[in-house]
Amino acid sequence: MSPTARANYLHETERVARHLGLPAYGPGTDAAIVGYCRDEVARLAGGHGLPRTVDQLLTQVATCLSVEFFEIHSDGDLKRLRDRFPPDKEPAILQVLHELDGDVDAITIRRRSPEPWDCRYLAVINCRGKHYYRRYFTKWHELTHLLLEGEQLTLAFRTTAAERPDPGEVLVDKVAAVLAFLPDIVDPHAARCLQQFGLSFESVDALRTAVAPEASRQAAALALITHAERPAWHLRCQTSLKLNEKRSLSDPNAPTSTLEPKLRVMEASPNQAAKDSGIRIHPWMRVPESGIIAQSQELMQDLSGTEPLNSWVTSANGPIGKGQLYVDCLFGGEQVLALASLADS
């Protein structure tokens, strides 16, 4: 996050904190907002206590906030949406039909003419193409907006874009990531999965099955690594040019004949232990040619094993650390997903 983006994010978290009646005190404000939303979800769960899975919690919180989800998987679902909510009663449906394209995850409207037994809000969830794998998190994102804005929801019509650099959306994503895998429900299952399968995609799938079958594998993996005691990373790797090399392609005067795509880290998500360790695997970093991830891509199959951490090097500072790295890979055609963690000495 750039200094400007960071400053805008802090400004937004302080604004939201003041709206919620929380103290606004700089860098720790977002943690206070997350805590507020966790408490609010527990309150909504009421005297019955938290359910067994976060899927069930999602349904429970949506009911309490008077939100109905409507999933769009095909053009037939768009017709069903229009038939169920005729534009003469809900004019915003026409705008939903117009704007729900490949760049939009969801659109939430405040209904104009609900019956007394109807939900006040309608969240239309885009489940087509790539959006299908984000549908679970997208639902929590929409609920988080209501938790933070409540009855003072500023817009009767709100679009959630797939790409959302706006600081307010970044904050909502941060809160939603916690609620989607609420520690109060997930912690015991995550501990059991890690003990049984270690930090692996087998463990990720077991966690999904136990608490959030609708969640994507990536979302479950990001939740799981937060429970790993050792430094751990979730990586998405793909053959690509470096960022500056990609930019040079738009310059007609720049030489491009020597440019050669390499297997690189496109996304790197560390857990807190990895951040504290000072070992940094960063986007655009070259993946070791002799490592497990490169072998997974070459052989086009899932692989796992250990490799020396000092084979991971940066052009400026050399090896990023010492010791052994355990890597579990999931081959996905154009990309390789990997869970990497420091192995026992």
C-alpha cells in the first residue's frame, strides 16, 4: 500500500469508527472496527449461541439484517429476477440488470415496495464465471456494509466492483475476511485439520467441508494459514514478465526481443508469523527453477516436499533466509497455487 493509499485508508477507518461510536486512534482503528463487528455478529446470534458452521452463521446474520440474497448464475436467473421483482414495483431492478456485468461482484438495493414479511434489502450476487468462486465472500462483504452503515446506509443502490481499491472497500474486505471465517467457530476445526494433515491443501479442503463448503479454496487457505504457528504463505504463481518488462511492451522504442517470461509469484499472502520473521516472499519474485513449485508446473501435477529457503533470492539482496521450506502445490493449468511454511529445523 502506497503512503497516499495508507493515509486515505486510515482516514476512512477513523471516519467509520466515529460513526460507530468507537475511539479513532490511528493505525489500530481497523482492529477496533473488526472487534465491533465480531461483537455485533455475536449479538445477532442471540441466546441460541453461534451455529456450528459459518455458512449457517451467514444465513442467520442475513436474516437478522433483513437481507435476501439472489444468485445470478445464468441469463435465466436474470429473467427470474425481473419476474420476481417487477420494475414497476422495484424500479432499481432495471439498473441492476443493466450494471451486473463481468466487472461487478454484487449489487445491493434497498427495496422500495417490500411486503411486511419481505426483507428490506436485496443483494444480487454475481455467480457467473470467476465470480462464482467469490460468491461466499461477496455475501459477507455485502453484510459487512450493513453492519458498518446500519440504518444510515448512504445509498439505496450500491455496486460492489470486482476490483475495489477504494479505502472504504478495503476496510469492508478486511472485516468480511474475519467474519467469513469467524475464529469463534473456525478455530477448533482449523487446529484439528492442521494437526491431522499439516499445512496442506488437504487440510484446506477438510476445513472447507467442516465449516464453509460454499467458500473458495483460496479463502479457506487464507483462513487456515492464520492458525499456523510457523511462518507461512499462500502463493499464486504464474509464468509472466516482470512488471517493468510488461510496461516496456507499450513503448515502441523499447527492445523486447530479449524479454522472456519466467515463473513468478503473482500474489503472496503471509500469516502474522511470516510478517514477524522478516522473511519476505513478494509479488513478481522469481520462483526457484529447482523448487517444488517449478516442478509442479513442469510435470503438470500436484506436488509437495521441502526445498532450501536460500534458493529463494531477490535480485537486490540475495537469499531471503536460511532453513528449509515445506511447499504443498496445487497445479491449476495456467497457475500453481502453493502453501509454503518454514519446516522444522
